[in-house]
Amino acid sequence: MVRLAVGMCIVSALWGCSPGAGLPGSRPTAKTWPKTMTERCQRLEPLIERASRDRKVDRGLIAGIIRVESSFRPWVVSHAGAIGLMQVMPRNGKNLKCGPLDDPESNIACGITVLEGFLKAYKDDLTYALSAYNAGWRMPNKAKKAGTLPANFSYVEKVMSARAHYLRHGCEL
């Protein structure tokens, strides 16, 4: 991404210019981002495509997780404290040595790292990996041991539905 410093603002071909954009301690906000989910998705699409290509992770899966977790709003913080597009817990980000979780590119990269860990642990079983991404280890481990679907299977269905929609229609609703 090409960035040019202009006064106290970073001008970026992707993010535009807003007070504090790209500066340490600044966060994307509802005031500096488009109002519709379609426009937010379109703004993030280059990051999703690059992360998919670089990390060899399905772009639809990345977009599906982002849509379900944050509706493409990088400033979102959950009641549990998860941050950003892929709703990464700060402790996980710190343990994985991720970049700033309020930065969209770092958040996507960190979310993919978390997902890859679950996929590896569950031998690429997407149902249990997505369940763990959403709820941690306990719920999918309990379900796997019992030979059942995890209690949060509706989350898995939402992500897979959002993935399919993205792959068919891109960012259009």
C-alpha cells in the first residue's frame, strides 16, 4: 500500500485521509468509514484478496468470518473484548505476536493465524475449527468427543452462508 505523509494525516490509496488515520493510537471509526456494509466490504476487498493469496486461505471464508463477526466494521469491539474485523481477542493477538488489532490489515492477518491454528488442530474440519474460532476450545472438543455438532453450529452455518454469498456475489448484498 502506498502512503504519503501530509501534515498530521496519512494519505493512503486504500484508506483515504482522516484525522489520525494510520497514526499510532488512532482507530478506524464509524465517522471515517462508509455507512453501508457493501461499501465497507468493497473498501476491504483488496486486503481480503491479498491475505487470501499470501496465506492460501479461501477468500470467501475470510470474508464470511468478517461479515459474521463485524459486518465489515473495523472499529467494533465486542462485549467480551474481541477487536476489529475478525474479532480477535487481545490476549490471542499478543500471544501470536500480531500487529495492532485495530488496524484492518493486521487484524485480518491475525484472524487468519488464529483460524489456521484451529484448522490444524481439527485436521481441516471446518465445522469444529469455526466453532472453536467463535467459542474457544471447550465447545468443539466436547462435541467432537460426543460425536455431535457443536452447540454453536448456527455460527458455522452463518459463516458458510456468508462465504457462499461472497463467492457468488462479491460485496453486493
